[in-house]
Amino acid sequence: MLTSDQLTDLRADVADTFWDTCVIQTYHATADSHGQMVNSPSGGSAISCGFRWKTSKDAFSVGGAGVVAEGDAELRLPIGTTITAKERVKITYLRGSALGTALIFQVIGEPRPGLTAILVDLKKAT
């Protein structure tokens, strides 16, 4: 079993691998030019994260039947980050390099808190 100090050190080590930057945006109802209410994403501060595209290696087998991994990508966030399935994520830096155009994703499913990070499945927004 890990001590509190060991867990803190482990989380700090994992946070050092967050080489990407993202913004978690919340949807807010706003009126469009015709007075119709639409949900628009806004807000959010840039935070360090760990982004990874999913591949065929993320598929797994259940009872001999192949199962495809859900979503297009996975995001690791620091413990304590607030994120829900009703938000979207904008990736602005990958491996420390600014993106010319941010990658936009919808959160799918509920985020999964782990021992060292929060895991979030993402689907590319269209």
C-alpha cells in the first residue's frame, strides 16, 4: 500500500508526462442572431494534460468477440480537475508545440478517476 507521500510523488511524476495543453469548455445557452437559444462552448483555462489518439491496439476481446475501443482519443488530466460528460475539450498544444488549428473533442461517457490521473474518452467533434 502506498503512503500519502508516495502517492503525492507518484502523481507529480505522472503530471510531469503531461506534455500537451488543453482547455475544458462548458456549454452555455445563448441567443443566436434569430433569437433562438443555442448551446455554445465557452470559457476554460489552459491546463497541462496527456493526449493520445486511440489505435486498433485499444480494441479488446470479450468472450472471443472483438470490441472496438470507444472514442477517437484518450485524455489524462491531473487529479482534482473538474470535467463532465457535458463538456468539450480543445487541444491547443501537442508535445509542447502549438497547433495552428486546435483539435476539438466531445467528452464521451463519464470521466474515470484513477490513482494518478483522470481518464477521459474523447470523440472528434464534427
